[in-house]
Amino acid sequence: MVNNPTLISRSLRIEYFSTAWMAFEFAVGFSSGIAAGSILLIAFGMDSFLEIIAGSTLIWRLRKEANHASKEEIEKTERISSLIVGSVLLLLSVYVVSVSIYNLINHQVADTSIPGMLIAIASVILMPILTLKKRSLGKQINSEALIEDGMCNITCAYMAATVLVGVIVTALFGLWRIDSVAALVLVYFIATEGWESLQNGLKK
């Protein structure tokens, strides 16, 4: 582990911001989905809820290092963090598969809720930035858990993009299946990343 106070502080700040944003995203996405009867927006909100869990776990791990915990204690926390982040990614895979199959069976398309659309646009822009920062800081402080948490943000960005693409493509071309089919393709990558994260946690 690299106990650099500046890097740890920066990592904590980005994780605090990320988790706070996820709480806001969950509130807007889930409530918009309930109000509009959109399973896609509800799943988008639940994705954010799972990321709150992952983010809180990372904050716990980073605070351990910030408080100069022993190397053994930090490694134990890192292992638990990897296990939780990996579990979150696998749960996200289940959500994506469930939502996609539901959409295909019921011809469900992305909802046009204005609050839901705005939060989706913001997520598409913000999440890749958070991913890059988390991966960079994770490499610098040797935290696989922080790097893996970046994958949660990419998943969030993809789900947000799915909401937007579903509306646009359906409106322009009537191809309502495209968002669900693309989501099913991405599940392979999400599940693979989640499984690798679990393995990293188990082997330490």
C-alpha cells in the first residue's frame, strides 16, 4: 500500500463526491421511474443505490489508510472492499439482464420523464470522468478496489446512455429493441469485471 496523505485525501474527496451524486441520482431516477411507470428508470435508480453501497465501502477502506492503520488492516479492508464491489457489479448484471428481458417481452421503451432524462444526460457526462480519476488514483495508491469501483461508474454511464438512446432511436426509427439488446451484450463485460473483482478479494 502507498500511504501518501495527498493521494489518499484526493481519493477520499472523489469518493465522497461520487457517493453523494449517486444518492441524488438514486432519488431522482427511482422517483421518476415510479411516477412514470418506467422499469428502465427504476433499474437506473437501483443501479445508483448499489453504487452508494460500493462507494461507502471504498470510503471506509480509504479512511483506514488515512488514519495510518497497519498494513495488515488495510489489506484486509481492501480485500473486503473488492469482494463488495465485485458483488455489486454482479448484482448490476442481474439488474441489466432482468430489465432487458422485461423490455423485450413487454415492448418497454425508455421513458421520456424530464427529470429522468436530465439526470441521465448528466451521468453520461460525469461518470466517465469519475472512472478515469478513480482508476488513476487507484493505481497510484495500489488499490484494486478503487480501480474496480470505476467500473461501477462506467455501468452507470451505460445505463444512462441506454435511457437516452432508447428514446432517440425509438422516436426516429421505431427500433425499440436496440437498447435492450445492447444492454444484454454489455452484461458479459460487467459480469467479467465483477467476477475478477471477487477473485482479487478472495486471493489476498
